[in-house]
Amino acid sequence: MNISEKNFNKIWNTFLVFIAIAMIFRKPCTGLIILFAAFNLLFLKKLKFTRTSLLLVIIIASPLLLEILFFWNNDSYLMGIKSLEKSVSLLVFPLFILGNFQRINFFKLLRFYSILTTILILFFFVRFVFIAPELIHKYWQGIDLWEVGYAFSNSIGIHAPALNMHLAFVTICVIYFVFRFFQQGKSNWIKASGIFIFLLSFFFVLFVNTRMALFNALVGFILIFFFEVANKYSFKKSVSIFALGLVLLGSISLLFVQKNPYMIQKYSSVTFAYMDKVGKLDAIENPEAKVFNSLVTRVSIWKSAWELSLKNLPFGVGASDGKPALIKYYKETNQHFLAKYEFPTHNQFLDFLLKFGILGPLVVLLYIFTIGYLGIDLKNPLIIAFFFIFFTSNLTDDFLLRFDGIAFSGLWFSIFGSYWLQEKIIADKWKSRF
């Protein structure tokens, strides 16, 4: 097929924007990924790799390569193949994005992604108001607010922690561009629009209301402030901007907490309740109501996963057998509450230790911390914030088991790697002049 470089670049970058936006919808996003792969297969000659980009391809594909390496360890090869299917995007994205790394329009892509995703979530929020008026009424009255965020996420078709992981990154991107708009002297209308989009995006993080995402969003705001304000403005101006931001975020949070008094309880007494019952959750009367989302439940799961992992070193139980083996272990150790609800590991490092043995957590460390390396090397707060979001999210969940974690990280890891390669080439050219 003949196509101009200009048109190819436009179509290629448009694919990336729409895939990023559609990431919270598994089926549409899967279709877009297949179309993206097919489109790139038609233009294989355009792919160009260096030793460094190939190394990044291997690192991004490492969870998939690990599954292939340990495929023999699955009790059921059919289930092993199903497990592999979820990770195929970790090969598609690095091959076709890093192979075209020079085409990435990094900041434009992020700007479109963050703004359009916020607008899309607004659409689904308005839809939710109409399809679940009873929940909105309860929410407005301050009744059972904990369930609304999960119900909203389910109405879209995604698990609340996964949705809020996406939304945390979106709101960090939006606040980054708000600062950039002021630095670049954009019109007052553009500045006001940026602030409105930011407030909207932050509201959605609060509305879905998962603890880790809110914490990650606040850490991201601090990173943006440090890199985009403290390093570029005078101390006096930095303090003024910080005070203004603190008032805005504080006002939103205060209003939210006033309408959501359970939030204080959730983030304190509920989270840390019954910590003396680790591994003994059945001793708690009605654990479903009291500790279903508490830290003690997570720690009990981790304790079981760790014990079972040690029994299956050095190679683990197999990619497709991790959860069944863990549920079986709950039953063997008389942890009936955990067995009833079939809790997975809720920790990616432990999950890979259980499935693949010693090599598993090392691959997770390599995968996640390479993202951190790219961000630190570029001194880019967005990439550092993404690293922090994905690292901390995988301490309390296992997102490399889920499409919305695998594809999400694989896509952005590949985009970050492409931007890093672009900057590396520019830096090398600059050095060669002297």
C-alpha cells in the first residue's frame, strides 16, 4: 500500500489516542488493538529498531515472555493459552510503537487523551445519574456512599480500582497541562477550560473513591508542582501557586468529605480495623460487613500467598494455576471467608512469586522500575507519576493479571520508551556538536 508519511503519522497517532481512551472498555479496546496491529502489519517496512529499542521491547514483553518460558508448568495447557492471550498486547505495543518511536507526538497525545477521557467519563456520569437515580439520591443524602463509586464503575464495565487507576493518571496529566498553559501564556479561555477539566477529572477520582488512587493523585500533584513550578518560578511565586492549589484542592476535598462522612471512617478505622485477626478472619463476626475491604483481609491473603509460594519454589505453580491453588490453600488452612469469596493475591509481586517462583517478582520489578528509570532520566513528572501509580497499585492489587492493567501499562510504557528514545537521539546529536 502507498501512503504518505504525513498521513501514516496522523493515522498511527490517532490509533494511539483512541486506544488510550478506550482502555477502560475491554471489548472496544481489544478491537482497536487488533486493527492497530493489522494496520502496522501492512507497513512492516516502516519499522526501525536500534539495540536500545529492542532491549526496551524485551523488557516490556517480559511478563509475556515469562509465561511462555514457564508454559510447561501449567496443569492445563488450554488454560495456559488463555492466560497468554491476555498478555499479547505486551508484544504488540512495543513492537509497533517502539518500531515507530520517531512518530510519537508525546505531549499532544497526552493532552488529547486526558481531555477526551474526562469528557467521556462525564458522559457516563450523566448517564449514571439517569440510570441509577436511587443511588445518586442516597449519595446526596450521605447514605451508603461507599457503594456508589463501585456501582458507577460497574455501569461502565470496569472494576473500581482499575478505573480509578486510569482516572488518577488522567487528572495528573490535566493539571500538568494547566501549568503548561500558564507558562506558555495561553488565552484566558484556554486556561479557564483547563482548570475546569482538571476540577472535573479530580472530582471523578473522588467520586469513584478508592484509597490508593486518591493517594496516587495527590502524590502526582506534588510531583507536578515540584517539576513545573518550584523549579521554574521564583520562591515567592511558587508559594503563591502552591497556596492557590491547596485552597482549590482543599475546598473540593472538604465539600466532598462533608457530603461523604463515611470517607473519614473508611480511610481510618475501617481500613486498619481487626489487624490482630490476620489469618483468622473467620473469628470476626460477620466479616463480610466488617473487613471485606479492610487491610487485614489483604494481609491475610498475602500471608497465605507467601506461605504457598515458599512451598512451590523455585518454579511456582504455573501461570494458569495461581488462583485455584490459592483458593485450595484457603480451604486447607480453614480460612472459609477467603475461600468463599475466592480472593486473588491482590499483590502483583506475590502473584508472580506464586506462579513463576523466584524469577516472577524479579520480572515485575524490572518491568515497573524501568518505567521509573525512564521518568527519572527524562526528569518528566508525568512518567514518574505513572510509575508511582502503577507500582503502588500493584502492591495492593494484581494489575498484570487484568486486561485493564496489562494493556494500560504496556501502551504507556511503549509510549514513554518512544519519547525517551527521541530525547536520547536529540541529546546525542547535541553532544556530537561539541
